[in-house]
Amino acid sequence: MINIYPTNLIARPEHAPLNRTDIRIGDTVYLQPKEGPKIAGTIIFSSGLYGCNTYTADAVLDNKQGSTHLRLRFREQDIHHVDVRRPACVN
């Protein structure tokens, strides 16, 4: 597992609004590392830390060598887009 921290991410430009700010566990967020393509991760933890919300997400990157598991730790300003988790279907 590879850990990625805010120092390895490109922050969302200040003039670009985030499409959603009520980020919850299970939501998918898109982050831009300094090197490589955007990463989609699923939020697994959220906590107030040092005066702002800090998030942890897990992601899996598939490549020619197999799968690489990532653990991403970041703040709201590092998120470029949010997709809301879909509720489970109830029969």
C-alpha cells in the first residue's frame, strides 16, 4: 500500500468551487497528484484536525504490473470533484 499526503497533491484552484462540500464516508472524491493522472478514491475516514476537516480515502490503480493500493490523506482544498455515494437499494 502506498500512502499519499497533501504534499503530494495539487490543490484545487481557489477560484474553482467544489461541486459538493458535505463530504461523507463512502463518497468518491477525485484528487490530482503532482505526478500522474487524477485518482478516484472512496472516503473511509473524516475528522476535524488542526482546524480543518481531514479525510482519508482508499483507491486502487490498475496497471500492467497488477493493482496498486493507495491510501490518500488530504484536506477539502485538495479535492477537485465529489461523487455522492448512492444509497443501497431497499426491496
